Amino acid sequence: MIAREGLICLAAAILMIVEVALLDSRGWFLLAGGLTGLAALGLVHLSARRRGAGDGPLLYAVGVVGAIGGYCYLALAPSGAIAPGDEVIDWGRMDKRAFVFGYLGVGSFIAYHWLWMARLRGAPAAAFLNADDGLGSWLPRLLGAFAIAVLAYCWLGLPALRGVGAIGDGTLAPFYDIHSHVHLSALQQIRLGAVPYLEAQTQYGPGNQVLLSGLVDLVHFSNHGFFAANLLLNVVCVIVFFVVVQQFLGFGWAVAGLVGWTLWPSPAERLDLAGWAVLTRWLMIPILSLWLAWLLLGGASARRGWLAPVLAGAAWGLGGFLSQENLTAGFLVFAFSVALFGPASGMGPRAIVRFALLFVAAGIVLFVGLVSAFVGPAHFFEVMALAGAKSSLVTAGVSNSIWSDNLGIDLTLKVVHGRFVSALAVSGEEFRPLLLTYGLVPLLLVVIGLLASFLGRNWALADGRTRVFVRRFAGVAVGAFILHLFALMRADVSHLAGPSFLLPLLLLMLPVFVWRCVGRGATRTAMMVLSVMLIAEGAIAGWSEAARRVAELGATGRDTAGMVELYRELRSHRGQYPDLATLYSPIARHQAAFRGHPDFAEAEEFFRLLKERLNGRSVEFASYRFDDLIPQPDSFYFFGGLRSLSGITSPKNSLWLRSEQEAWIRKVASAPKGCLFFDANSNKALVEAWMKSVMPPTTMTVTPIVGKRDYGSLACKVAP
């Protein structure tokens, strides 16, 4: 594209940004921005036609104008997810869409730029003819998979599993956590007949809920059993991930990744956080990135058929069923992979389109089929609406912050008796992950740019060994780039570590890529220095953790036998009567801290009295807190074995907006039968709406629940 067409695109981009600043409505921006874009594309077409330049400049302008327009639309405030005048309750809000979509938009433009450049130059692309792509025959790969699975279990899995048998010193066990109760309250609803995900609401996807429901029933339906099942699932995810890494990247890089997971933030830090850290939420994203890189840059004979893209698409559909993150981020991985790797793959435009259509069709068919099978075909659009509403709120900044954990630096300068006195006080220990979260943004963009440059300019000329390495690095880079979006949107140590499957591998592979694939000059020198410094810093910061894991390897056999026995013991208690202590843990030696809690006797009495008066009816809990043992509504529904009228058993995690809370109150009040439990600290608006909702001939009975203390009142609708 010559300067004239470039100036037209630049002017259109500036004008769109001005329109965003002046207009406060997405509708008006679509009108104004659409007219601006069409005018720019028309001028580019006329200019290129006069020069006889063909359709190349117009296609490039479509990418530029489309990227800018899409960025402006997505980053436009106020959010379409939050209506004007609505209010965020319980959570805070920091709208980072401009930053997050800027990160994604720049990466998208890089991918599109090199896609267009490859088409314009028409450079011949070389592709591998050998489908195994240098990974060796099936027997070494099988042995390597077994070896890396054992190493992943010993290095990462077993240290996490040791926590299943941990008993607190006079305190409640680590598995007694609100994150667990959010899930357990919903699983309790499913056991009582609720439709998964919709009448037992969570934010982690219908597939994850169905999977956890089956696993918890397999181990033991209790707080302890949920923790054990969740941890086992996470360990399986880790082993599967590293086996996939070994298959696509080789044994050496898989071992390097195992070490890297202890040097930088990674899911290894979140394996035992049962509740939100269900690794199936992200697992399919790195698998797809490695798989698509192999298909498009390596497995030439495999991609010529229909089976490879269909299987990859099915993996995307399965991941999407498990979680919203897999669905959206998996598609982004697919789009980036096709744009970056397609021109270098040796496939023509028709073959790439066919590959893309097979991938997308297979994924959508499996996703729709799985959701319909487990939730019901009639509920499919309800599932999509719920998932879309919550993801839109997260995108709009609800519950977000620049960094959720408290940090501080205080520098004091004083003059005392004619001398300067300084003092430096640092609060918080998480400056390193904070710097990594935001410092990696420019690094990842540079990496994507360097990768795209190599694929666009040097791929066809590179030797076989270099292309094998670049194919491996390309899958890691695209996956790490997309996964980092989650760290930016929900910024804290947990949300940096949880999705960072590929980040440690990227940092370890980066100096090799720079040395082999970046030409000599200032860029190569700066990137080499930076990448080596990052590895050195990671080694220093993670040395003690790595040394601890090495020291624990000697107890692998003994601890494995202990874990197997503990899981057998948990399973042996399935089917017994679920009293309050058993719902905490079915194992007697683990119950001491729970039974010894000051509020245990009251909680046991309260649930007994409440069940007697409910007589099997559903109930809504109007109070946010009962006591220190049953601190949240989530715990109330789980330990009480009670069916919720609304299906929202975790209001704090489900009701983020004032409008959502009002809709919840209307839904509860409109229930034709059931009960409401309330006390002096209950939601007054909910109690008033419930009391006013009775219409003849239905009547309301209010019964006090009194035992060791006045627990509250139960108001039930009684039909004639």
C-alpha cells in the first residue's frame, strides 16, 4: 500500500477515535463509524484503481478500518451490559476494556498485517510432508508420554494431593472455603432435582458443573469429598496437559515446562484452591494452540483430510461445553492460528476456508449437542443468555481492579537536626506478579510481531530443524498470548497463575527463538538480554520452591499409598446418612474441628428445626449471614440440604447488579408456593416483597424458629 491509501486509513482511524470520544451510544457510533469506514474504503478503492494496484490495498484497508472500528466499538463506554442508571452491588468496577481490547486489537492487527503481506508477495510456502513432524515413531512417543505423566504426577500432582489429608491444628480444614461452598450449594440443588446450571447457577459452565457433580458423587458428597474430587480433576488436567506438550513439543520441552511451572506463576499455585480454580476452564485453550500449530505448520498429510479439523473443532466444542473461557478464547486461538499460520502452511485459500469451516461446524455441533443433552434442548438459549450476561459484565469491569490484592510503597523524607532522614516501607509481597501481569503485555505483543515477521519473510527459506522449532514455539506463543487476557481482566496473583499454562514455556523458549530466528541487530540484542534476565529472575525467585519439591520426591511411594487409602476411605462412606458433620467430612478424625466449633450445636439444632417446619418445601434464604460456621447462603443450602426457590444459592457471586437483585426478588416473590427464612439482618426488600405477594385464596404462615436462641422466622405460602 502506498502512502496515499495509508493516509486515508490513518485519517479514518483518527476520526473513529474522535467519534468514540464524542458519542456515548454504541448505536450512534455504529452509524457514524460505519459511514466513516465506508467512505475510507471507497476512497482507497478509487485510489488503488487509478494506479492499477488491484484489490490488495482495499483488502488491507478493510483490515485496518475493521480493526480500529471493532476496537472502538468494544471499548466504548458506557457498557452495553450495564444499563444507564444501574448500580454494581457488592463488587467494584474498573472498566479496563480499552486496555484489554487494545492488547487484543494490536495482536490482531499484527496477524492481519502479515496475512496480507504474505498474500501480496505471493511467496511460496513450504510445508512438511511428514505427519509425525520429527517427533519420532509411536513407541518412543508412547514411552515419553508415560514418563512425562509420571514426572508431572511426582513433581506437581502429588504435592497438591497431600493437602487432601491435611487436618488443621484445632481449626477448620483448608477445604472449608467459600469458593467450595459456591459449587456445593449448586450441586446440592442438582441432587434435589434442579436443572444443572440454570436452576443451580454457577459461572463456570454447565459442563464443569456436570463433571464435578459426577466426580463428587464418585468420591463422596461432602465438603471433604468435593475438595478431593476437585483436586484429583486438577491433577489429571496437569498430567494431560504435559502429555500433550510432550507429544507436540517433545520430551525435553515438556520437562522444561515442568520446571518452569515452579519458577513463574502457573496453575501449580492454584491446584488446591478448590472452587474457582477448576483447570478444565482453560485446559482446551493451550491444547488447541499446540494442536493447530502442528496441523497448519507441521502435519501436512494430516490436514489434507477432513478428520483433523473435525477432531480439533470437536475439542473446541467440548471445551466450550465445559466453560465459557474455553469457548471464547478457544475461538480466538483458532482465528489467530489461521491468520498467522495459514499463509505459511502451503494451503491455498480454498483449503484454508475448508479447514476453518470444518473446525467451526464440528465445534458448534458438539457444543450444542452436549448442552442440549445435559440441560435440555429447550434450555439451550437460556444457558447462552446466562453465560453471555456474566461474561459481558466481567468484560465491562465488574469485580475487576487494576490489582485485587493490596500493595503499597511508602517513601518518607524528613530533615531532622539538619540531616536528611529517609524511610522506605513496602506492604504486600506481590509486586513481582503485578509487574509480570502488565509487563508481559508489550513483551507478548513483540513476540507475536517477531513470530509473524519470521513466518511472513523467512519460513519458506528456513531449514527443517528451524521450522520444527518455530512450529513448536508458534503454538506456545499464540496460546500464551490468548491466555494472558484472563490475567488482565481479573488481575491478582490467582488470576495470573490459574490460566498461565504456557507462560513458563514461552519464557524458556524465547531466547532460543530470538537467537535462531531474529536477525542480528539492536532488536535481537535487546530481546536476548531481556529473555535471559527473565529466566535468571525466575530461577532466583523460584529456587526455594523447586528445592522443596526435589526434597519431597523421596516420599513419593509412601505418600501415594496414603493418598490411595484416603480416597478409598472417603468412598467407603458413600450412602451413609448425611448429617451435618458428615457433610463436612465423612471421616471421623477430620470432624473434630468442625464438631468442636462454638456454633456447631446451634447450627445442628437450627437445621433440624428448620427441616421439621419445611416438611420438604423449598426455601429461600433472605439473610446474608447466619453465624461463623454457616457464614454464607452457599453454606446454608449445602449443609441444610435445602432446595432454593430461585436457584441462586450464592447471591454475592450471582447478583452483581441492582437490576439483577431486583429481578431475583421478583422471581422469589412470584413463586406460588414455598417458604422464606429471614431474621433481623435479612434483605428487607426481599422480605417485604414476599409478604406482599400473597393473593387469596393463598395465605401466609409465619413461624418463629427458636431453640438455643431465636434463629429467625419462616414465612410459608399455604394453598387452600
